[in-house]
Amino acid sequence: GITSYAGVTCLQMASAFSRTLRSIDADRMTAPKSLVVFALVIGILWTGWATMSRAPVFVASKEARVESSKAVAPVEVTEPGRVVKTYLALGLRVKEGDVLVELDPGLEIQRMVEQQTKIDTIQARIEVLKEQSGVREEISKWQEKVTQAQAAVAAARSKAAAASLEREKKMLSMSDRLSKEQLQSAMDHLAAQNQAGARNDTLEAARAEASQSAIATGLESRRTVLQISEVKRSIVELEGERRLAESTLSLLRTQLERRTVRAPAAGILGNVSTLQVGAVVGPGKPLATIVPTTDLRVIGSYPAGEAVGRIREDQPVSFRFTGFPWTQFGIGKGRVTRVASEPSNGLVRVEMSIDPGSVPAIPLQHGLTVSAEVEIETIAPSTYL
């Protein structure tokens, strides 16, 4: 019984082992087929990617740095002088017109005070003369009215005298008739003649008085006009002196302003000279330079063989800043704005804009060095192969 049991067991083990061998043989046949299919799929996908996708082509700059479109402005003096105040400090942010250095004004301030006093005095004299001229013109107007009134009075007197004379003439004519008819005595006739003569004399006197009054009034009017002309001439002379004094004062102010050194542009002070109060400075040597902080751009130099005809305006640019790891601070973005048409020493100058928002953690300023890569085209990866 034991032998039979062992034989059955052996037959079962031999059957199981044969099935295992057949399974292994089947797996050996299936594995190469799966690998071939997998490799074929990978090859098709890779071929499709290599031929249908696009990869960018970059041209890297030989050298590049951030610059302002405005030139660096030197701080200079126009006239020699001794420093009395200085506000120069490296890295100081200034605005256009800020006072940076003050020089000894010398005698300009004293002369300016003298000229200002002279101007004020002349102006006061002009005001007085103008007031006098106004009063004289007013007097002239009243004199004209008085003349008209006097002329009217003289005319009335002449008219009254003429009327009286006319009446006396009539009375004399009647006296003549009465005297001829001997109805009036010779004495009364003579009295009538005398009365008529007196009336005639009165008329002539009135006319002479009117003429004399008109002449006197005209003379006084001419004298007033002459006085007004003299006043106006004095005013014109004083105004000329005032303008000359104002011109001198303006010149002194200009000279004083030259002794005040101001910032010619806005920006940050760089390359500041060591300057102490009491030092004597003169033109020709900049005291400092002002680096602009606005209108920043990137200026790069590219090999002519790689740039000419390939770098064009509006192409995208990537910036990596020296000293600022791009893995931490990011990569700046921008575009090509201008490309030089003529190489110099085998390099082409390219101007590029930069988007400050693409690298907010980097303090953009004039002088930062960068590596600028211009994307000139996109090609299939298979082209690389």
C-alpha cells in the first residue's frame, strides 16, 4: 500500500512539473513579444515628438548689462570756489534740482542787496512822479474848465457892452434929431455923445480883457503841458535806471546760482569724490555722477555670425542675473527692441526691454550684469540630430 501511494505521488509531481515547464516556455515566448510591442510604441511616440514638436533655439550674449536709456549725468561746478556746504553721499537718491554743494557766495549777496535797494528807491521815485503827473493832469483839466468859464464870462460882458452901445447909439441918434430940431440943449446932446463913447470904450475893454484872458489861459495850459512832459521824461529816465539795476541784479543772481551745485538729473549718486567743507573746487573735474534709475533696458553684445539676420525686433529674451541664482530669483523676461545694423569688433549691439514684474525679488538698477538669451527660432528636435 505504501508503494502504491508513493507511485501516485510521484506521478502527480511529474505532471505538475511538466505543466510548470510548459508555462515557463510559454512565458519565454510571450516576453519578447511584449518588449517588441513596448519598444515599438516608444519608438513611434519618440519619432512623433522628434518630428512634430518644436524646440526653441537661443543665441546667448557675449556680454550684457542693465543700463538706463538716459546717460549718466556728471555733477560739476561752473566756477571755482570754496565749499561751505556739501550734501554728497554715495548711494544717495536725488531729484533733479536738489542742492548738492554750496560754494562761498563772496560779494554777490552784498551787491545784490545794494541793487535791490536801488531798485526799490527808484520805484518809489517813479511812483511819486506818477502821482505828480496825475495831479498836474487833473489841474490841467480844471484849468481848461476855468478857461471855458472865463471865456463865457468875457463873451457875456462883450455881448452886454455891445447891447449897451447899441442902445446908446440909438439914444445918440434921437439926441441928434432933437438937437437939430432945437428940442434938446447942446449940453444934453454932448452928454449923450459922451455916454455913447463910454459904452464903446467899455465894449473895447471887454473884448481886450477876453483876448488877454484867453492868451493867459493858453500860456498857463502850455506851461502845465510842459511840466507834465518833464515829469514823464523823468519817469522814463528812472525806469531805464530801474531796468539796468534789475539786469545787474539778475546777473548777480545767476552768478550766485552758479555757486550752488544742483543735481542735473534724478537718480542715485555714484563715484562720489571726497569733499570737505573749506576745500576749493573748480570746473573740469566731476564731483560725482548721477546714475538714472528709470527707463532701464538691457544692452547686449552678440557674435556677429550668430546675430546678423537672426536676431530681430520683438523676439523674446530670457535674462539670468549675475549674482542672483536663477533657481532662487527666477529668470527675467523681455523682448528685443533694437538691433544694430553694423557689427563692431565682431559683435552686434542689441537693445532689449525688461519686464520688472518677471523678477520682483531682484533690485533692477544701472550696471547689473546679465546673461541674455534671445529666442531666434523654433525647430523640430530631429533637426538637432
